Amino acid sequence: MTATATLTHAAPVSGPLLYKVPDAMRLLRMSRSVIYEQIRAGRLRTVKQGRATFITAAAIANYITLLEAEAGAVR
């Protein structure tokens, strides 16, 4: 028996959807230790595929929104 998935009305992909930690480091301009600290704190979500850890594009966008909200709350 085989499993099939049907995608309907899928949005066009304009960039990567999954990032490895080094990629996220470059995008967010943060050190490896800060990225892992944010992951441990639950502020930056990850997904696993086998043993590999990825950060989704949506998680990065949500993290940036969180940082902007925190910056707005301080001012």
C-alpha cells in the first residue's frame, strides 16, 4: 500500500522553507550560542527530520515579529 498526498492551491515557493542552524545564524545575524539559547527558551521553533534540526521560514518570521513586539513594548 502506498500513501499519496494531494496538494491543492499550493503557494509558489520563492525561497527556502527550512533552514539549518548556520543558515539561521546568517539570516538573523546571531551567534550559534544565541540561536540555540532562543531555541531552548522556546522563542525560536524547530522541526526535526531524522537527526537533522531545521528552523522553518515561518518560525524565523514569527521570531522577528516577537523581537519587534518586544522592542515596541520597551519604547
